[in-house]
Amino acid sequence: MPRLGSPAPSFEAVTTFGKIRLEDFRGGWLVLFSHPADFTPVCTTEFLAFAAIAPELRKRNVELLGLSIDSPTSHIAWVRNIKDKFGIDIPFPIIADSNKEVAMLYGMLMPGESKTETSRCVFVIDPAGIIRAMIYYPLTTGRNTDEIIRVIDALQTTDKYGVATPANWKLGDKVIVPPPSTVEEAEARMKAGFECADWYFCKKTV
Ligand code: BEZ
């Protein structure tokens, strides 16, 4: 089962872009996401939304990889239908996980919701192949792609500056200075020019 901070389970899968292995994404960020089924309305809105953010994600060195347990033929027909009805190309591969292998590895099937469809799961995997975020949505709730970009911005800011990010943080907002671990550090930080409400709660601009 996937765990935050642990290596993402390895796989090789059939996709709309040919065979793909998890390791093919090493060195860049990956958003692996599952959807319940092709040719369904909420999923179609999500694919349009993911296609729309693909250029923003590329700027951040992030690739998208979709998944459902539909067949390759179904995926191809749906992608063609999206192009035909909405004029949008789906610029990322979709795993045809017909034997549920990847879905089982990642715990994407939630039997309480559906025994035959993957739930709306999002796994953010970093360039070293570590799972950095997991977000789960129910079958009936379409995802917020702004939130997915926000989480990636937060993780990349954390990695770059060694900081944390507060509630509702957005790129450009002040960040949280990690709490001090000694009395001496606590004292020093009050004089360091940060914006501090107290010794444990300091923000700064990066
Ligand atoms: C949909 O994508 O519209 C959908 C899929 C599964 C359950 C409910 C809605």
C-alpha cells in the first residue's frame, strides 16, 4: 500500500502512449491519478481540466499519468471522443489497467465505493520516486486541479528552501520557518528578522 515518504510502487503498464514504467519518470515529478471510468461526465470534465493544467505542470517539471481499469480500446475511443466533442487533445498517457494490477498496488479500488471502478486518487511522486502527497476524492466529486498545482508548488518550495507552508498558502505567500529544536535556537530566531507571532510561529518571504 502506498505511504507518504515511501518509494512509489514500481510498475510497467500498457497506456495510450505505449508501455510505460514508473521508472521512466525518474528525475522529474509525476502526478499519477485514477478515474472511475471512461465515457462518464465527471471524468470527462476532469480530463479537460487536467489537459488545461498540463502546460503549467510542465513548467514545474511535472508529468501527468491517468489510470482506469478500462481497456486500451476504450481509452482510445474516449480520448478521440473528447477531441471530437470538446476540441481538446489529451496530452498525457492513460494506463489501461484491465487486470487491476496498478490499481491494487496503489490501493485505488475502494470496495465501499465501487468494486469495479477506481476512485479518484491522486499520487504526487517526486524525482526520486518517493510518494509526497496522496489525495482521494469520492466517485461523485470532480477534482480541483488548482489544488493539485498548489500542492506541487508547496512541495517544491519546501524542497528548495527547507520550509513549510501554511493553510491556504499559494505561491508568493510567506512560508513557515521550521520550529526551533533548542532554547538557544528559539531565542536566536526572535532576533533573526522573521515575522514571528511567538518563538514557535515565524514566517518569512522566500
Ligand atoms: C462520472 O465520471 O460522471 C462518474 C463516474 C462514476 C460515478 C459517478 C460519476
